[in-house]
Amino acid sequence: MKNSIIKSLPVLSLLIVFIINLIAIISMHFSWDNSMQKYLPLQNEIKVLKSDLSQAHLWLEEALGGDSTIDIQKEVMTPFAHKPFSLYIQNSENTLNELKDQEYMQALKVIEFKLKDFYSIAQQRWQNAKKHGIGSDMDQQFDRDFKNIIGLIDTLSLHITQRIDNEIAERNYQFAWIIACSLLINITMFTYLSIVRSRQQRYALSLFEEKEKAIITLRSIGDAVVITDKKGNVTFFNEMAEKLTEYKNSEVYGLHIDSVLNIHNVKTDEKIKTPISAVLNEGLSKLISNSSKLISKTGKEYIISDSAAPVKNQNGETFGTVLVFQNDTERHEIEQILKNSEARYRTLVENIQLHYFFYAHDVEGVFTYVSDSLNSILGYTAEEFLVHHSEYLTDNPQNKKVAEYTQKVISGLEVEPYLVEVYHKNGAVITLEVAEHAVFNDNNEVVSVEGIAKNVTDQKTIESHLESLGHIINESLNEIYIFDKETLQFNYVNRAARNNLGYTFDEMLAMYPYDINPDYSAEAFKKAISSLAQGKERKIIFETSHARKDGSYYPVEVHLQLIKNNDKEQYVAIILDRTEYKKAEAELKHQAQYDELTDLPNRTLFLDRLSLAIKKAKRNKRQIAVLFIDLDRFKEINDSVGHLLGDEVLKKTAERLKVCLRDTDTIARFGGDEFVVLVDDVKESAVVIDVVLKLMNKMLRPIKIDDHTFYLTLSLGIAIYPEDGGSAEILLKNSDAAMYKAKDDGRNTYQFYTAEMTEKAFEHVFMESNLRQALVKQEFIVYYQPQINAQSGRLIGMEALVRWQHPVMGLVSPAKFIPLAEEIGFIIPLDQWVMRTAMRQLVEWYKKGINPGVLTLNLAVKQLQEKDFIVMLSALLEETECKAEWLELEVTEGQIMKHPENAIAILKQIRDIGIRLAIDDFGTGYSSLSYLKRFPIDKLKIDQSFVRDLPDDEEDAAITRAVIALAKSLNLRIIAEGVETEEQKDFLVTNGCLNIQGYLYSKPMPVDEMEVYLEKY
């Protein structure tokens, strides 16, 4: 600077004057600098005090406004109260001593006094807010004291500025005689120095303002910021860093950062170093692993992500570092709560350059500067952005306000941070939070605008999800309550809870859990949750009831848990409305004990009641009766009209039987068409007979369903306690045996139990068990009974009849096991076995040259109902090599009349194969002539019940003649079975029935005897 000035002087003679003026200027410069250095620390600390006070006031107001994330006592009040005022002016004590100015000292003491008073009022205001909420009467006093202190601080700052100006002016006057020594040169030099001084002053003030802005930004930023020197020693800790580490700035100042920050890997728990050393060595920005946690001084753990960047001078030399880390714990917890319902949030930008970029533009809106960190946020270089920045705004309506905000800043107004949406270079939409301030010149004119932009895209996404999560909780169908651990007063109830109970939100906040719980008093409730309060359990679940506002109750299941929220413990209760569950539980219990079709008690419930009745009867020395009921011929209803109508018949029957009983009696359905009745407290047998007759008479009236009319009768078996058994099982077994005796006696009757009935019931069970194994054990035998033309004496054929050769019971009559086989569904495999065996034997006889005539096989109607019967029959013919014309199938009249139309269709298919058809037991069924002429049959068989009393019984004789005449009129062959005497044969032959089957000619014979018999013909 000296050489420049010397070269600019035209005359060497003025050099001395110039030097003198230069000395004066330099002296003035150092005098000004001395004044600035003397007062600048004090002024700087006063500004910091103002910033801290404003921040404390703002946080307190936000907390009073409902921001639950700010712990006033811990984060604002306690640090501020324990931070002595002297700390703010400790760097300025020498200045104050030199000033020896009582006015300033007095002003500082007033401020210190006001600060303590402000803290006291703030404490009272905070306590008052807890009791009375927002709107306390202390608000006005609180705001007045705050504004008063700010005013005192601003006044003191103004006085210091004036003092600086006064001292500078005084020294300027002292050196005025030197400046007067040289008129033109001095004036020229003075002008030059004035310009230099003005620029330096503006530069110094600019640096001061930049420093102030940087400090305010770093202190108020939501991330933790730590600054170190080139050795890695801490020189700055912002409030968030203090909060997370629980170290004060004064505690860690000068300590190496690795000894201050206790960072571990989340997965391995291994301690890791900060990236500061790497940054200092390489001069490059570094990121720490995302799987990191910070452990505070007291052991609290926070999930963090951080980054470190070098701080360089103009020569590119690193003279320090800045470390930025953020608390990701809350985000991590949110991800756990959402559990896979939302994608894991990416870690927000990992260093300050990924979070922010700085920019400046003139009053015309033309950008003049943008920091390099723009590239990491928007993908553009600074040059690209400066040229094309106007093209990067999206069409979001909020962007239309950008010009409005900018114009306000240019007008010198303060503007709150606002949001703007821009496109990333890759096309993605980025949301920025922008804070701007105006830059003024010496004339207090706005010359430019400076701003800082923060990438809040992820933050907005998180906020959106948090809002959604809050909405989900509030709209949850389950009731959710949050109440205070100490007072138990509700702090929050969701919509479902309010709707279910009928209270408003404000009404609920004035209530306690035991107010809505009729099962608990206050003390009882505290005792019930004591295990949670004492930390013995993490969660308890119990069932109780809730009382609505209208006085009604409903069952609930309570899931109660104690949680910690910002160092405050609260109970969280999730309530499940168990109304439907209880209904379902009752329904399941009902289903477990009652018959689904008739809604009568089932076997399980009946046995319980019977056991209790036996105990009571034994104690009171009374009798009870068990009635076992079976519906006669109900199986024929199912076979003829189907199970759906059959079920309706059972329901109607259950209704009828139920009304016949006394209130003390019980009727149950055991399945199928079986019902059981418990007649309690029987004083005499007449009571039982009376109940039985009522039941039987009730069924005399037909049951009508749609166009169908059904006639049902009952077969009842009766067992009496204690004569017929001492336990429920024995009484049931014996009443069942009595019921079978009633059926054997012709049905529609009742029987009391006797010992002989037990034997018969045992035989029935024994036969059923053995019948199922008889086919496997090859215990069945086919017998053959010849059919003879009585006029010629010639063999015309034979009928195949099955016999059961049991190893214990001997030869069992078909009359005993065929009905049982039909009842248990065994008739189809048995029928097919007989057909296959007889057809093979028939083919063998024909191969031997023996002519047995036509083989008649009995066909069970259940076979006709099988869908693949024709396929099965054709396969049998092919398998056995039996010709269709050798066979005749017999079906009973009663069987085919159950489903006549279906029977006609199947019988035609059989006839088409070439097999003859005959109707067995003709005259015992219900067929009409219209159906008879439609059946594709070849022969009628007169039932032996008509033949037995021929020729003496006139009715049998008349029926027999009629059947013979009918057969002739329909051009059908006819045969009579059960013929045992010559008189019977003569009557039949005389009236036109020549074909005979019966003992008169031969009884049924096994295959070897039949073969001998055939050889005689």
C-alpha cells in the first residue's frame, strides 16, 4: 500500500509531507482498530446474550403452544439459569476496567438483575401453564420483561457503538494539525484514508454480521454441530450437541473430539472414531457409518448419522473441521412402529453440505453467488444454476409466492422461512426451506439479498408419514388411551374410544380410567396396575367392562403398557371391544352343546344333564327315565325326497316332541333320526307312560312341507333309573336296546327294557361289526334256487341268493343281515360281489356244457342310484365273459317307486344292453298302472306273502288272480315265489301262472349241489 501511494505522488518534495500524513493516518488507523478491538468483544457477547435470550423466549413460547418435543426444564431453563451473566462478559472485563465507566457497569448490572427476574417469571409461567394451560395472566408481564431486557441490551449496544465513534472522532481531532500541514496532499491523502477507513469499517461490520449470522444459524440448527481446530480439539459445541452428549461447551473446549464423542457401531457395539482425523489428514469431507450410535455422558443412546468437512483458508490450507451429526433415533423408532408398512426412510443428508446451500442475488433477482453444496442437493453446478435458475421451479402453487417473499425482503422486511419446490437435475422434485435477509449499504439501502436453503424433502416425507401415523391411531377401530403415570388422568383418547363411550374429547381429558370402568375403584385400579408401575412387568392384559355415558356396559380386553416419552412416563392402553367375541364365544359354546339342525341339546350336553339328574335322583331317592326315540321309516323319506326335505322333517319333528315335555325334562338329538328324552323326577311309572303317549300322539298328525305330506311314527325304548342302570352310559345303552325291540314288534310302539333286549342289542352291534369284515374274510356264499315250469317240469333258470357263513353264528339268514347291510351302506359292495361271483359261475357252467337257464340277480335300488352303474355293469359283463341274454335283474316294486322317473331311465339302459328285467314282491308296493306300463320289464314275481295261504285265503287268491291277469294284459311273463305245496302249485297253474320257485321243487343250494341238480336236467 505504501509503494502504491508513493508512486502516485508526482513531486518528490511532497514525500516528507506524505510520510508525515502517512504516519498520522497509520496512527489514526491503529487508534480506530484499538477502539474496535477494545469494544468489539463486549458488543459481540451482548449480541450472543440477545440471541440466547431470544432463543429461550422462543422455545418457551413453542413449548407453551403445545410442542411436546422441547423439555423446557432441561433444555432451556436449567442451562440458562445456571449460566452466570458474567460468562457473557468474561472476555470484556479488561475493557470494562479500562473504561471505568459507571454508567456501563450500572447498565450491565441492571441487565443481570433483569435476567434473573426474567428467569424467575419464566419458571412461574411454565409451572402455571401446567396447571392452567395457555392463556395465563402472567403472559403480559412475561412479554413485558422480555421486551424490557431486549430494549436494555439494544440501548447498551447503541451506547457502545457511539462510544466507538466518539473515541475515533476524538483521535481524529488530535491529529488534525498534522493533516493541516499539507493542504492539497493532506486533503488528498485524508480523502484516500477516509475511503479506506470506510471500506474497512464496512468490511469489519460485514465480517461481524456474518459471524453473528453463522453463530445464530449453528446454534439454532436442528443438527448437532461441533467445530475443531487443526489438531482435532473442540472449539465449538452447539446446543444440540450439548443436548445429545450431555456435555457443556465449556466442559469440552480444547479437548480432542475423539475423547468427547463416544460413538459405537450399532450392530457390533464396537467403539469407532469420528472422521475428524481422516478429514485433517486428507483435507476431504468424510461420512461416518449409518449404523452408528452416540452414547451420552449418562449412558443414553442415540442413533446418529454424521459427516465431517475441512475448514480451509484462502490458500486451501486446512485450519480446522466441522462435524455435523443428527439424531435419527426418533426416525428409527418410527420405522420400527410402522414395521414394513412403509419403506425404511433413508438417512437424511449426511453432512452439512448435503443439507444446505447458500446463495445471493441482487435487488433485480439476478443470482450473483451460490455455494458449491448446491451440486449435492440439486445436481447442478453453480454455473448452471446462476444462468438457468428460473427454469428449475416446479408448477407447485406455493412457488408463486416466492416473488412475494423476495420483494418483502428487498423492501427491508423480515420474512419467515418459506418452502419452495425445484427440480433436481435428474428430474426429481426437491423441497427447499429458504431463509432470506436483506443486505444494506451505509445509507441503509438494500443492495442485495442473501439466503440459505435447506433440503427438507425427506423431512417433509417423514412429517407426512407421522401425520398419517397420527391419523391411523386416531382412526383406529380399537380404543386407544394415554394417561399420566402419576395422576392417572387421561392425556389422549382416540376417536373410537370417544365414539364408543359417548364422551367428547374435553370431557375425557377430565376423567380417569376408573371413571369408565365399573369393575374398579381408584385404589383397586392402582393396585391392578402396580406391577407395571413398579417395573415388574412390561405389559399386562386383563378383561373388564367399560361403562358408556348412557350407563350401558360392554366387555373389553385391556392391553396396558408403560412407556417413556421425552423422559415422561405414561400409560398406553389399547382396548379391544370383546362384544362380538363374547357373542361368538357364546355361539361356539352353544354349537358345542346344541344340535345345529334342530337346536336341541346334543349328546354332550344331554350326558352332562343325565349325569347330574342321576346324582340328584340318588340323593333324593327318586327315579328318572331315559327314552330312546327312533323315527320309523325316516330313511325312506331321505331316499325319496332328498336330505334337504328330510332335514326339514327332522326340524318339524323336534318342535313337536319338545312341546310334549315338562320344563324339568330334556330332549336331545343324537344324530340322524334318533332323539333321546330325559324324564326327571319320576314318582311313578304313569308319569313316563303319559310322556310317551303324548310324544306318539303328537306324531299322528301328518307333517306338511311345501307340496309334500309325510306320515311318521315313533319307536321308543324306555330305561328306568336305578332298576335298568346306575350310570348314564348304561341307561342309554339299555334304552337303545328297548327301542330296537319296539322296532322288531312292528314299530309305532314302545318297550321297557328287559335283559333279553340287551342280548338282542348286543347281537345287532356284533353283527354290524362283523358284517363289515365278512367280505374281506370271504365269509359270504352264493346259493342258487331253481325256477321250474310247472306244466312241463323243465328248468327255466335260477335265482342267486347270498348267504353269510359266520365262524361263530353259523349260517346267517339274509333276513337278518340284508336290512342291516342296507342300513349301514354295505349293500352296494355286497351286491356287486354277488353279481360278479354268480356271473362267473354261470359262464363256467355254460363252458362245461350245462345249461342252467336264465340267472336272476337281485338288484339293490342303491345300485340304480349310482351314477356309474351302467358302466360298472358293462365292465362286469366284459370281465366275466357273461352274455347279457343269460341274465335277469330283479328290482322290488317299493324300491323303484321311490324315484320312478329315474328308475325308468336306468332300467331302459339296462334293457338296451340286453338284460331282462323283473319286478320282485309285486303287489306289496305302491305302483300305479300308469307307471307299470312304462317300466321296461319282462316279468312280474308274485310275492310269497300272497302265495303262503293259497288257495284257502280268498283275499290272497283274488290278489293273485288279479296279478296274473294284469301280467297277461301287459304281455308280461309271471312267476310265483315261496311255493311249498301241491295245492299252491295247482292253484297257480290253473289260473295261468306256470313258472314256480319254492321249496316244492328245491330249496336254495350251494354251487356244488346246484351243479349236481343241473346235471339231472
